[in-house]
Amino acid sequence: MTALIYCPFPDAEAAGSAGQALLEEKLIGCINIGGAIHSMFCWNGAAGSGDEVPALLKTDASLLEQAIARLEDLHPYEAPAILGWPCVGGAATNRWLGELGKGAQNG
């Protein structure tokens, strides 16, 4: 089964750096880095807002928790918003991302 991870970053450079590390560590198969979005949030009891860059990462469900934990380590925010969930993928996507999970089990 495939999985997705959504995570906003302060900029595309930070997203790319984290994504590259996760790709090299074979924890994800792909990262899509979006254009700037404007975020409004509550942090430490105060309202705030700012521009961020969203990222959607694709992995195998067997690697989801490991990928999220590593992303937390790599992320420049003190407490990054990272959301991950298993999902149903097409046959080709399942084969592609499933190879990541096989490598983790065999490697």
C-alpha cells in the first residue's frame, strides 16, 4: 500500500534539502514541492501568518512512520506540521513505491 506525507516548509530550498535526504535514504520515492502558499495559524497561544511552501511526499506505507520521524529530524521548524496517511494507489504506483518497502525489509 502507498502512503502520502504532507508538510509545509519555510521555502523551496528547505523542502528540497529534506526531500533529497529522504530520497537518498530510500524513505520516499518522490517529493512534489509546490509554490508559495499563505498560512494562517495559532502557535504558542498567538495568531500568526506567513508564507510557506507545501510539499507532498510519496512512499510505501511500510515506511510511513520512519519517513515521518526522519522528516521531523531534517525539518528546520521547531515543531513542523507533518501529516501522513496510507492511501490506495494505482497498480503502477503501488509497484514503484512498493520497491521502497521491499528494500527496507531486505536491506
